[in-house]
Amino acid sequence: MSFFRHNPSLSVNGVNDEAGLPKRKLDLVFNSNGSRKLSDEDLFKLEPILRKYGYNESLYQKARVISIVNHKGGVGKTTTTACLGETLVRKGFKVLLIDFDPQGNLSQILGVENPEVQVADCLFTNLPLPTVAILENLWLAPSDISLAEIEVDLLSKVGGDVRLRHKIMPILEDYDYILIDCPPSLSKLTVSALNASNATLITMLPESSSLKGLNSLLNRISEVKEHTNRDLVLDGIVFTMVRKNSVHDGFKEAIRSSMSVDFRVFDTEIRHLVDFQKSQALQATLGSLNASSEAYRCYKDFCDEYIAYLQIVKP
């Protein structure tokens, strides 16, 4: 069913009829939350039709692991992790959010403070990655300041910068997407997150101060790809906290003209809106608070564009 969620323009009932299945059978399975299954005979009829539309066995069997990164703080990494995760869930995907920032802001805004077991507890032990249910099909692996205390171990212990990858590997088939909220630095924590990912997304405030460290960030991503994680791809840049003024407009135009040849600069922009602060203060997801708000629509639109982009690149 993940194939249909990634291809929203594909009609479930149309494919059902094309495969010669009983009327609306595929739709009933699609909306049954796993309680209904297709028979071997149904699958035999369905497979060639799906292959015609681009399906293959390697697609969507394992989660896409995405590090949300920037060298600066206050540029929407945590908000993007939480809101993109929620909009993916509301499209029917299973999503895990990993708080990999010692500030623990992602955990706090989702109402998980002082977690009994957190990411830091598992990286150098036999414990599995801890998860807390936030919404149906949305989970969080929480963190707090304790994560900063183990950063030295990432540097000194054998395989330190791939420990997070090893914790994620056993659960890749349990989720459609795993989003990692990274700290505002190019530290070993960020490198560890990039090593655990097959994609990365840069959030950027459209101001000149954000541009100063962009080349350093792009170089670090390139170094990780070259030396420790050849599967890593840069999905692109999304502008966040956008205001309607000539400064932001000029900066966005400059970035699009200079960078869009090398990678995607997404068309959807996340505006500077008070509802983001409200949802964080109330420790409620944006959609739960107000799914009709402009703030939620920003991320819903970005989610749509992002999924459409993935259908083009299909790594």
C-alpha cells in the first residue's frame, strides 16, 4: 500500500479493475489497516499491473532515513522534523522521529520531557532504540542533555560514528520514513546522523547570515558521502521562517539561481507564522491543534512536493 501512498495520482480502484480483481477489493484492503489481505491469486494478477506503473520489490520495503540539518540554530530543523513527520503520517505512512540534538527540543515540543530511556542510553549498550508513541503511526526516539555526555564516546570508541546506523538498521522495515533532528553544528552527532541516513534535507532561513556556513555544511555532506556513507543523497533545501519582504525575496532568488543546478531548492516555502510557536508551547502537533491553519498547510504542501520529488529520483 506504500506504493499507492507515494503515487497519489494512481487510482486504487482503477488498478483494481485493470488487474481484474473483485470490485473495490483493493480499496477495502488499502483502508483496512492490515486486517484484510490479498490472496496469492490476487497478488499474481496485481503484480504485472503495478510493475507497469513503476513498482519493483526494492521500492518502499525499507524506511527512507532523512537527516534534517543546518549548521545554525533557529532555522526550523526541529519544526520541520515534527511537522513533516506529522503530515507524512496523515498521508498514511508510518514515521519515526529521532531527537539527536542534546537540547532535546523535539522531545519537549512533543510532550516527552525527562525520558526514562533515551537515545543516549542505547548507542553503546545492547538496548534497542527507545520509542514513544505520539500519534497513531507516529513515534519518537527521545533525547535530552545526556546525549551531549556521550558525544566524546562517538569520537573515542570503535565505530562510534556508525552506532546510530546500527541501531536503526533492525527497524528499517517497521517504518516508511525515519526523520532525524540534528544539532545546530557540524559535530560528531551530525556526522553520525548523516552516516545513519540515506538522505538529508537542509532547512534554511532566507537571510545572508544563513549563507555563510552553507558551503561548510555542503562540504561536510560531501565528505560523509565520499568516505563513510556512499548511499547518502542531498534531497535539497527548504526555506523556513519566510517573511514577505524584499530581503527574503532577494536571498531566495539568489539561492535558486546559484544552487538549483546542483540540487533541489523546493518551491514550497514555510512562512513565519505564530501557530508554530503556539503548537510548541502547547506541546501539541500542528495538525492536532489546527489542521486548517496556514502553518499546517505550509507543511502539507511541502510534504506533497517532497513525495512527488521522490518519485522522480527513486534512489
